[in-house]
Amino acid sequence: MPKLILLLLCCLLPASVLVGQAQAASSGWQSASHLQAELVSEYQQVVPGQRLQLALHFVPDPHWHTYWQNPGDSGLPTTLSWQLPQGVSVGDIRWPTPQAIALPPLMNYGFEGQTILLSELSIAPDYSADSIDIQLQADWLVCEEICIPAEAQFSLILPVASQAIAAADYQPLFAEAVARLPQPLSVQGQFDVSGGAFSAAITLPEAKSISGFFVAASELVDHAAVQQISLNGNQLLLQQALNTYFSSAPTQLELVLLADDGAYSVQLQQAVQASTEILVTQGQQSDTALWLVLLMAAAGGLILNLMPCVFPVLSLKALSIAANSQQQHKRDAVFYSLGVVLSFVTLALVLITLRSAGAAVGWGFQLQNPYLVALLVYLLFALGLSLSGVVQFGLGLMNSGSNLAAAKGSKGSFFTGVLAVVVASPCTAPFMGTALGYAVGQSAAVALLVFVALGLGMALPFLLLGLVPGFARLLPRPGAWMDTLKQWLAYPLYLSAVWLLWVYGRQSGVDAQAMLLIGVVCIGAACWLWGRKQLAQAGIVSMVIALLLLVLALAMPALAPAPQPAVKSPTQTNTNQHWQPWSADTLQQLRAQGKPVLVNMTADWCITCLVNERVALNTQSSKAAMALYDVTYLKGDWTLRDGAITEYLRLYQRDGVPLYVLYWPGQPPEVLPQILTPDTLSSTLERLSQQP
Amino acid sequence: MKLRNLVLAASAALLSLGLSAALQVGAPAPDFTVVDSKGNSHNLKDFAGKNVVLEWTNHDCPFVVKHYSGNMQALQAEMTAQDVVWLSVISSAPGKQGHVSGAKADELTASRNAVPTAVVFDESGVVGKAYDAKTTPHMYVIDKAGVLQYMGGIDSIPSAKVDDITKATPYFANAAKAVLAGNTPDPAVTKPYGCSVKY
């Protein structure tokens, strides 16, 4: 029993002491309308030279709120006015992360529920009095839908002694207050207010998923307007329309970012004139609904089936499916789809990994490496030979008509799917590079989803054929005509190979192209030998020779001479060429001179780019328009990897070519559409020149 | 190709929604038709040739109360004496703070010794949104040619304290006087402060 009493005493004694101490660290609660407030000190006894936190602790009624430093469209920030003895000073309010409080069409930034406003008190080392008398007058506006302004006086006397004593009872309150502060993030960031919008570019230390932001300067952004947030790797781009009452921007401002793992505070500098401006362009916005993006990706995948490099392979596969049994249809269709989807996911993962490893790559990267282009030439050529009947590939690809019995089952179907994606990949970049580049610019999860949708879209015809018996019945009956069709379909593949050969030639020069052509001959010979082996007309020696030829072919592009840098140097610029090569410096110089500039980012493998140049840029009318307005035409070539161009593309939130930007002096840069019409350039120039 | 076009079209549409027509000083003020507390209809065009002041108000808002301690009435008297049309606009939706009947509005005008040309109602908020009115009070000056010359706060100190009125720079009064003198106000755009308009 005495033990129990002792135990009780042990528990009660410190508690009663704490209550006594706690009173000294708080001003006590004050009641105002719809809000309770107290001033609390982190320490109940302080020492000279100490820095400590003071907290103004608000508990408003449910749904009532006070305001942040930028209150938004209405409201007032809480203000504190301190009276302190000589030798004691206090800092500004350390604002917690605000909440967006929407009152459509208006937007306010403030705090609902318990709110703790910290301020830092500094005591001079030579402070000699034995206590500090702290007087605070706080002014706030508390609103639900209606608003009530209030003010209150708080007073707190802290004893000064040789030892500091923390106010133990209030430590959880201060811990909570600190947890609610946005974490300062030491980053480089710039903002710009040109073009009717507040735009910011921030290089984050690591990629973060940002869901919203708060600009601390008042009357800068239209608080209720849509926030554009785009993350490209760790480069964060933000945009929001300017406030109607915007008049001038500070040189530096604070921004609070809401991330999935908490809130961060960053300091932004106003972008200096002539530095690169920040532009969130209309082409790539992050707020397109995800389902819409996925739907469009699936539609794009469906269209891929019609590409010249894919169609021949797939149409035959479709016919072979039609000839198989019902049971086999389903299995084939499912495994084929699996192969397609997994291959796209793998491609996406490779791209995301390369980018997170810091490589400046965008979609189309598979065509920027000459060796990969060479491999694709071999692949397309070999497939063509196979369709021509020179050789049979055992992937279940060519089980048309005659060798139905040779169905290779699930594995064959799966690898047909893989092969379909591989042969489709050169076709995705020139036609869909920008769209896929956009996808890759999103978070990894979204990018993967987009690629999965693309794969499903591409596999859709086979899924329908396999799973819906009605569709299979629509296909024509197999017969001898299929062999003829198969041989015809070899030619689109040869032509695709020729196109890639041309791309390779542009990348590596004519010498390397000749080497690659030798490699193509080796592939031809190897396929021929292999085909003879399949017909049992050749022995093991032929097989060995075929393998050697294959190795030789693979070595050819590696042995190819390095491309002559002179090929693309400006010294070779001939006189009737109306463009100059792009470089960031040239662009900046021209703009500093106040000249209008057209920038065209292109690549030889980008068919959209080539078409645009042919129909819209290299025409007499466009040349005349450029001459009339004295426009300097700069062209950047992304055929091979080029970090500077990738950087420039990212500035405009692009991840692929084409990109056309028109700079008119005194105007924000104008991004032209990705599909140009013959009069796009001249009409845009006319409009820009007529603006004041 | 199709995919990209779709992305482009969809996002261009979104952008144009985001940046809808902005109100600007120096440009014609948005037209409106409103009914006043006595049941008379007013159109901005009716006042061509006169300077017009628009004052967004809500008699229960503490910031409005601050200025109706005498400042607002003095401004109304000063302006209307110089042939300015002064419209006090109430955009509060039915059931919201500040929404009043015509009779109540007249009673408020009488009890506060206010002298606006008229108190007009904008229950639907159409006029308020066209002028991007965010707070009460929120002041606008439109010149004789129908051009918006000033928009923003009534003065420079955002507070609900009457004492601050004399300490503040009277942005609105300065702007209105400049317009009356045929000059362009400077500043022509300031930060409005007060309660939110109760749309």
C-alpha cells in the first residue's frame, strides 16, 4: 500500500508542477467572436542571448478561417505588433502552409481549424533585466462567409535567469507548429510575368509530384485561375494567369509548393530581361484529363497497325489467326497482346531510366543512335526477305496458308507481339514523338499507363479477332492468294528499310551508309543460306557461314567511320539556303538586337517535320514573308542526340520535334502549331507586326 | 498524327478558357443593365457624357462600415455635386450577407446619410463578374467616353479600422479627381481590399 501511494505521488507531483509552469508560458486564452486565441512561449524561463519561438495560437469555430500572408482575392492577413523591452527583438510571422479556401468565383488562402503562428524572439546576450515584458497587439480578420475583424492584446512576462527552462506542456504545440511550416527548399528558381501569366521554372533537387502552389505576393496571380503544373524530370514549370489588379512584380518572392510528401517553400527571382523566358505552352498541358490522354494513346496504338513497317507483318498474323481453331484464337490473342503491352512498358522504362539517370533524351531516342537505326534496317530487311519467301522465321509470324500446322503456340504469339512493337518503334517516333514525349514528361506512373494504353490500342484488332468470334468470321478464307499477298507485302518493308537507310546516311555520312549497305548484303546472304537450310538443301557449313555473315553485318555499323563534323557545319552553308544553324547564343544575340527570329527544331527521322518544311517553310510565300519582316530563320537538328536542343525543347515543355517558335521583339515568344499550313507563318507574322 | 492533333486541340481549348477576356483600364468598360432600389432600369450607355463611379457594397461588411463612418458619404456628396453618376452596386446573392430589398436599401441610404445617384442590384452577379469585383468596397471610375479609368481599392491601408482612413493614401478619390480634371489616374489599378463579394 505505501508503495502505491508513492507511485501515485510520483505521477501526480510532476503533473502539478507542470501546470504551475505552464501558466507562466501562456498569456491565457482570450475570447473573440468565433475565435479563441492565446500567446504562448516555447520557454517559461529564458537566458540572455537566447532565441526562442513565440506562438500565437488560434482556435476558430468550425469553418471559420483567418488568412495567410497573401489572403487571396479578399480578406486580410493577420498582423502582429509587438512591444518589447530594449535588447529584445522579434522576427516576422513564420507562416504555416496555407489552405486554398474557394468561394467561387473568388479564392482565398488561409487557415481553418487550429492555427499556430510562430515568431522568433531574440534576446541580446547583454540583456540585464530579470524579466522580459512582452506585449502583443494582434489584428486579424476571421471569416466564414461573412467576416469579422478583431484585435486583441496579449501580455506575457518571461523571467530571465541563468538557465533556460522549456515550457514542457507546450512542446507538442510547438512541434505541431513546426510540422505545419513549409520546408525551405534551397533551389534555383525564376519567375516571369510576361504574356499575361505568372510563370515559374524551378529545378527541384529531385522529382516530386506537385499538386498545387501558393504565391506569397498579393495581387500577382489570379488566385482562382487554373494552375498549370508540369514536371519534366526535376524541372518544374508553373503557370497561372495574372491577377486583374496586377501592377508590378517584386524582384523576389516566396512560393509554397504542395507535394505528395509535404509542403515546401522556395524563393524565386524575377527572370532578368534577355534571359530565357519561361513559357508553359499550349501544346503540352498537364491538366488534360488522364482518361482522355489514355484514350488518345489507345487510338494512336490502333493507328500504328496501319504504319508501313507494321502492317505487312500484322496482316499476315491476322490471317493466320483466322485459320486457327477457336481455342487457339483466344490464347494467341491474349499472348500477343501481352507481348505488345510488355514491350511498350519496357521501352517506357528504358526511356524513364535513361532520363532519371540524367541523359538528355526524349522520345525518338531510338532513332538518334545510328547503331540502333542500323539494327532496325537489318530487321526490316530480314522481315522483308522472309515475306518474299527467302527464309522462314519461326516466331509463328508467317504461319500462313501452307504451314498452318506449324503454329508455335503461346510463346510464338507473345514474341510476335514483341516483334510488332520493335518494328513499329521507328514509326512511332516520326508520327507520335511529341505525344509520347508528353507522356514521358509526366510522372513515371502516368507515363507507364499511357504506354500500356498505347499497347492495348495496338493489340486491339487481335484481341477482337481472338475473343469475338464474329470478327474472325469476317476475314477472308485462307487460300493460295495469301502467298501472293504475303510477297506483295514485302515491299512496304523494303521501303521502310530504305527510309531508315537514308536517316542513317544523314546521321553518319555516305561512307558509313556504304558500310551499312554491305551489312545489308550480308544479311541478305545469311537469310538466303538459312532459308536453304530450312529446305534441307544446305548443311552445317552453310549455317556457320550464315552466322558469320550475321556477325559481320552487326559489326559493319560499328566499324563505320565517324561522321564528318563538317557535314553540318555552318561553313558549308550555301548561299541560297535561307536558314542558319540554331545555337542558344545565336538566338540570344539576335533577340538582343531586337530582330524577329523563327526557330525550327527538326530531325531527319521526323516525317511531320519534313512535311512541314516542304509545305509551309521552304515555300516561296514563306520565304517572302520572312524577307519582308526581316526574320532570321534558325534551324536546330535533333537527328542525333543534342543536349542543348533537348534543353531548349524542355523550356517549351516539349519532349520531341517538331517545335516552331517565333520571337517578335517586345512580345512573348509565340509557339506555332505542330502541323503547319502554308499560310501559318505569313499570317502569324502579319498579326505580330500589327500589334502595338 | 491524329493523337497529337487531339492533344493540341484539347489543350488549346483549356488554355483559352483559362485566359478569358481580362478587364483593363484604358479599354471600354463592360456594358450592363441593372435595376435600382426604386425599380428604375439603368444602362451604362444612358450615362454617356458623364463620369460614372461604381461602388460595390454590402452594408454588413466591416470594411464597408469603416468607410460609411463618413468617408464614403463625403465622397458621394463631392462627386455627385460635380455631375458624377455614383452607383452603389450590391452583388450579394439572395440569402447571402448584404442582400437587401429595394425598401431596405433606401432605408439604409437614408439612415446613413448616403447620397449615391442610385443603389442598384446585381443578384445574379453578372455585373460583378464582368467587372471582376472581388471585395466590398471595390471602386471603379468610368470616364465620359465609357472608358474604364480606375479599378481597385478605396485607399492604401487594408484594414477595418476607421482611424486608418486619414492615414491612408486615398487612391480612389485621387483617381476620380484626376478623371474629373481630364487626366489619367496614377495609379489606375490598385489592390482592392475588404470582404469577399457574396456571389
